[in-house]
Amino acid sequence: MSTLDKLAAQLGEDVMKAMDETGDDRLFMEISKTIGAASQTLEEAFLTDVRVRLAERKAREHLNRRLKQHRAGAGGA
């Protein structure tokens, strides 16, 4: 993993935690503007990381809902 990828992933993880704590679901956009002022390359890697994390989170939520519905319909089995 390159330095760029490591930094983007670490920052992405930290920003996701901060978004959860603060309830600010657009914080990543504010942070990306700050990054972009210094490095467009890091900004793009960061945004990709956060978008992938957000997509994975939505997919897991959907999966969990479907499993819950299935299990409720199957008598909890």
C-alpha cells in the first residue's frame, strides 16, 4: 500500500468516526476542501476512500434489514 493510500485510509477512518460522533454526514466534504488546497491527489484518494466506506455501510444496513425481515418471517429461525 502506498503512502498516499495509507494516509487517505487513515484519514477516511478518522473522519467517518468523527461523522458518527458529531452527526455531521457532510464533514468529509469540508475536510476534502482543506486537503484539496494542498494536494489534489490526496483529496481524490480521500474522497474515494470515504465514498467506498459510505457505500459499504449502506450495503451492510440493507443486508441487515433483509436478514432481519427474513428471520422474522421464518419464525426467528
